[in-house]
Amino acid sequence: MDGIRVVCIVGPTAAGKTAAALELARAVPSLVVNCDSRQVYRDFPVITAQPTPEQVAVCPHRLYGFLDTGQAMSAAAFARLAGEAVAEAGSKGLLPVLVGGTGLYFKTLLEGMAPIPDIPPQVRSRVLDRIDREGPQALHAELARLDPDYAAVIHPNDTQRNARAAEVYLATGRTMTWWHSKRLERPVYECLKIGVGLDLEDLTPLLGERIAAMLSAGALDEVRRAWDRCPDRGAPAWSGIGCAELLAHHLGELDLAEAGRLWLKNTRAYAKRQLTWFRPDREIRWFSPGLEARVVKSVLKWLGGPGPGRATRRRSTSVGPG
């Protein structure tokens, strides 16, 4: 796959990444690859803002809505699947466009990841037993002391990632940030990074509007149907923002207004973590929402022509902040 050119469209939730990707796909034959850890779940197309059938009709899409609620997705497993999708795009003469807000997924795919040793079963059992007793929030509080950089980009309610961080530290004596810094594979793609985003204060009203639209589009019914299929609160998908808050409402623990306020609060905190992850990357060229035409122009200039087949071959590209 060495030499395959990819475009990454990154940024916080609700900023307009999908719109930018679709505008690009209308200008350049493309294959869009999901890079969001929540949009992989089949049962939550509304709550996770997966592309609509009309949007999917614009170009091929991969890695959206294929995983069951009870299944977990690791960064390493994602990188393997996304790598296959990128290779498919290359074989078909399409531009791979990676779209999403999960920074670790992008990092793992583009930079590789050091293989973390197998975790002894007894260590994993200890961690899971503790989560059952105390919840993932207790592990996250400890993680914030041991590995503040990693704690800053995962949610305290994320059972899967908090458990993984705890078991890796117990088994190896090293933090996830340390392991993520030990990349063993060289990058195999030529990558242009595009960011779509706003400052958090300007983004917040858009988050509220998106949540209201999701409720109008049937988010509650989505949760009810998913709970009927997977009535296990510990299942990986239920820790997702929006899923957790509406499930609490469905189970009678919150009224809808309270669930909505908590959903907005947690979404805003998540957007802040996303910005914390992406902003330091000086290779990202940032655009405000609504500037899709400028995004397309920037990509076409990088490609050296109107399509991936006419790309000027360069080994690396550094794109400064826009």
C-alpha cells in the first residue's frame, strides 16, 4: 500500500466533516472510510450521526454501522479494517477519504502501533471485577493521575477504554500514552489532513441543535429497539454519548429534559477532548463549517489535478494551520 494517497477530514463532533467529505466526493471519485469509534455500531445510526442513505448514494462508504451493540472495537482492529478499505479504494482508482473524530483511530492507522503484550487473564478479571463494583469512573480518576494525556481524550463512562488502560498498566507497568509513542511501523500513506471545526463556544449551539434534531429523528425509539436486542448496560455501545443518557431515561432514571441536558454537557466535553487531541497537530489545515468549496480546492491542489489518478507523487506533505 506504500504510496497510496489519503485525505483525512478530522475535527470535533457536529462541525461539518460529513458535508466536507461529500462535497469532495462530488468533485473527485472517492471512497469514504469512517474513523469514528461510535459510528461503527449498527443499532445507533441516528444517535451517532451516521450518513443517511441519500448521503451514502453519493459515493461508496465503509465501516459504518456494521458492529453489534455488544461487540467491542479496538484501535488495532479498526486500523486493520480501515487499511483494507484504503487498499480497496486504491485498487479501484478512488481517493480514500478518512472521516471522523476519533484521533486514536487516525493515529493508529497512519503511524502504526507498538504491539502491547497479551494481558494475563487474571489481570483482566481483576479489572473487570473492579468495574462491576466501582464503575469505570473510579478507574478514570486513577488514570487521570497516572496518564493524564490519555485520560483527557476518553470519557469517564467508557468502560472499554478505561478497563483497557488499567489492565495494560497493571500488566506492563507502562501507560497507554507510552505504548502509543512506541510506533514500530513506518507510515505507508501520503496524507493530507483537513480539519473542520470551530471554537468550543461557537460549536456549542450547533451541538444543541444536533441533539434536538436527533430526538426528532427517532433517537428514543432507536434506544428502545437496541435495548430489546441487547439489554446489557455493560455492552460497549451503551457507553456512547447519547446512548447512555437516553438509556437512563428509558430505564426511568432521568426525565427527558434531564437526559437532554446531560447529553449536551457530555457532548460538549467530548468535543473539547477532540479539539485537545487535534489542535496541536500542525499538519492539519483548518476550515470553518460551510467552507466545503475551499476544502475541495485545497485537496485538488494537493492532488495536482482533478482526480487521484493525476496526483503529483510526494513522499510527505506538511500543511500548516489554516
